[in-house]
Amino acid sequence: MKVGLLWFDDDPARDLAQKVGGAARHYRKKFGRRPTICYVNPTMLNGKARQVGGLKVAPLGSVLRHHFWIGEQDGDLSG
């Protein structure tokens, strides 16, 4: 990912899908493009990647809990 957005959401009332959705909406509003990947702390996914609304959510150890590093996967220009 060359360009991304770091999003923070620690609200216990929202589940992972809602948090990723909020980050994705903000990314699209800011950059005018649809994100394709969101990296989160592995503890948020039990170490396994999954899909949330067509967006790949993948574990990455360098991302802190409650943070969402969202953007476009390298080579993906599907906007």
C-alpha cells in the first residue's frame, strides 16, 4: 500500500464490520476511491484474514489495537 489512512475506533458498541465500514467511508470521501484492503491488529481477527463488505481485512502485527490501516492494495487500480 503506497497511500493509506490510519483510522482509530475503540467504541465497544460497534463491531468490526461497523468500524471497518466507517474507515472505508472516510477513505472514499477523502480520496474519491474505494479502498481494497484494511490491516488490523491480529488479535482483532484471531490471526485470519476475512472479508467485510467486499473489503479484505488482514492481520498485521505492526498495527496497534483499535487502529485500522486502510487503503488500496499495491497493483489494484479498480477505484
